[in-house]
Amino acid sequence: MTGAAKRPGSHPLPRPMSRPAPPRPVRATVPTAPVGRPGLPLDMEKLLAARLHAVKVRPYLAAALFALHVVEDRSVPTMAVDAHWRCYVSPGFVARTPVEELAGVWVHEVSHLLRDHHGRGERYAREHEEHGPGERSETGVPPAEGLGRLRRNIAADFEINDDIYGDGLPLPVGAVLPSLLRLPDGLLMEEYLRTASMSGLAADLAWLDCGSGADGQDRPWELGPDGAHGLSRQQRDAVRFRVAEGIKGRPGHAPEGWRRWADEAFHPPQPWRQLLGAAVRSAAGAPGLGEDHSYRRPSRRSAGVPGVLLPSLRRTPPRVCVVIDTSGSVSDAELGSALLEVAAISRAVGGRRDLVSVISCDAAAGVAVPLCRAENIALVGGGGTDLRSGFARALRSRPRPDVIVALTDGQTPWPSAPPPCRTVVGLFPRPARSMDEENPEYAPDAPPHWARVVTIG
């Protein structure tokens, strides 16, 4: 939850009860109405107005915000969520919180669910710590078995609070931010848990409770998997998918953290360097490729023909030609990554740099350069893109390569017929449709079916 929605003031903590009343947070402009007053109704109109405000300022989260089902519960400190997309709300908290700050709490809570903090929190607990009930003691400090739950909640808040405020969502006083521990912004929950001890914050943040949706540990007030109005796993994934598509469709409207989440939500990072090396080795080791006879090592069949020395069949090392797309649509960072792949390709064919050559190609192909040191290769280009000339140049090389590796963003015409050798395409990721000012309907051709395609990055 937001820090302003979760900081205790000087109000004495209530005595332990079966369902403790929530602590009163500190706010400079908050009315002094008592918290959890018996019979105080939930101001649903105000709560939903705050959600509409959150949708207005964060439209890419609309599908997720409207998917939450509100559950009124006076034992909840402020607002909390469970893993089944129920949002538990305290009537007293809604009554004393301004609409703009309440909108920030909506965004905060749904961020826990979109980023799967409950699933990640459970995995972290299994690997590093034991679950504890996380109940408050009479002094307000959680017992030792609840510190793990609190640490995960703090780390999850660190992950999302550093980029959800501003632009219509005011930063609450006392928000739980990484700067509390002098930590950098932009890290993940697991990174904060591994790099910092949060035991010093336990006493001050004992009231912090965003529900099981933030750390994966069930709470007494939650309805559980069999309760009403929960979303199934398929429904939750559908909501995440719609949000991710909305962010990628309008990338300039979301912070960097959300854009990174949208790119990885349903496409976890592949070990592309291993995949590319495996694709090159597979192509180089294809049946019938580079076979020759040699008398250096006699064939084992010679034993069956006395007095005759038969040659053995050996596989000559494969020659690889790397065609690097140097057009203006490829960034300097991607060109640097391409040079790293050239070095990795030389290792994939046994470390024989004399067997690897490099061609720079934009609209026209350069000369095939033998590989000495990958970092010393000069990549020339910057114009349009036509890798067909790069393929033609590679096939004119003598000796002719056994494998052609094309490193490109894919926005190029491809040869109409497969070359007479194996082909691997290392593809820098791009949106499905490329914008062209002269032709908005332009869409680049997909890599040909006869090439092995590996996405880079």
C-alpha cells in the first residue's frame, strides 16, 4: 500500500482482539474521525470515483482496475488484495482519504497482482525462509516468524512505488520507497530482498499489510480460493494479457518499469546466446556437410581387407559467414551485441577464427572480412536495408561458407530461394508492424521458413 495509507501516528495501538482494529495513519490533511467506528458505512461512491480517477490517469491499467472485486471488511487496516483479485477495503480508511490519494492506493494494490508478487513471494519464502503468521504483537512489532512476510511486503512496495506516482497521482507523505534504505530505484522485489536487510524498518512499518496479493501469505480476513467473486487462473492471465497489450500498443504512455513488465509478462527471456550457438552447431553438423576422406587416420574397415589401406571419413571444420545488418534501423547497442555474437559463433565452431568471416550490409554488401578479433571489425553502413546482396556476397566467397548467419532487425527483403547451405537468422526484436511515414501500411516480411530463427535479446 501507499506509505500515507499505512503510517501509524501517535494514536495508541488497540489491545489485542480476535480481529484487531486498524491503526490510524499519519496525514497532514486527514480528518480526525475515529478509525473503524462501529456502523460507519462504506462510501462506495467515493471509492469508485477514486477508481475512475485512477483509470483516467493510468488508462493502460483500466482492465485490471475494473477486474478487482470490492469486499468491505472492517478488520482490514486500509486496503489489501488477495491472489484471487479481491480488494478488501476498510470503510474508515475510505472516509478519511482524499480521492486522489485513494486512486493511488487502487493503482498500488493492482500493481501487486499484475506483477505476481504473491506467486513470487511464495517462491522466495520456499527458497529462503519459513512462512509465519505475521500477526502484530501488543507493542505493534511483528514477532520473528512474521518478519519474513513483512520483508516481502516492503520489498514488493519498493518495486512498484518508485514509478507509479506523479502525473495525477500525488506521492503520499511517508511513501515506502527504496530511498528509505538508500537503495536504487528500478530493482525487482527479489533484488531488494537479497541486497538489503529490512529488519531496521520492522518497528516503523509493522502496520504495513497489503494482503496475500503482495507476499503470498494468507490473511484471516481473506475469503480464500473457494470464496465468492474470485478470478480463476485463466481469467487472471487474460487480464494481465490485456494490460500488457495496452502498454505495448502505446509505449510512450507508461513508465519504463511497466514497459519492461509488458515485454516479459508472457515472453520470459530466452537463453538466446545458447540458442544461437546451438543453432549454428546444429547447422554446421548437419548430415552430409563437409565430409571428406583422409589417410591421416586409417578406416577401421581396413582390418577386413588385408594389405589395403582405406581412408577414413572425416568432417572438415564448417565455414561460417556472418552477415550483419548495418542499416539505419539497427542501433549502436545492437551492433555491439552483434559483434559479441560473432565471437560466440567462433567459439561454437571450435574456436577457429580463420573459418569465420563477416560482411557488413545495409542496401549493399561490403567485402567479406576474415575474423581476427571481433571487437576490431569495422561495421560500415547506415542506409537502407537489403540483405539479399549480403547473401549473394557470402555465396560468392571462396571457399563458399557452409553456414550463413544473418544478424538483423528483420526489416529487409529476403532471398526468394534458399541458399545452398544452412542459414541461421539472429533477429533483433521489433514491433509486429513498423511505421513508415510514406507508407503506414508497410509491414516487413517475416524471416523465410528455410532459416532457423533465434530472437536476440
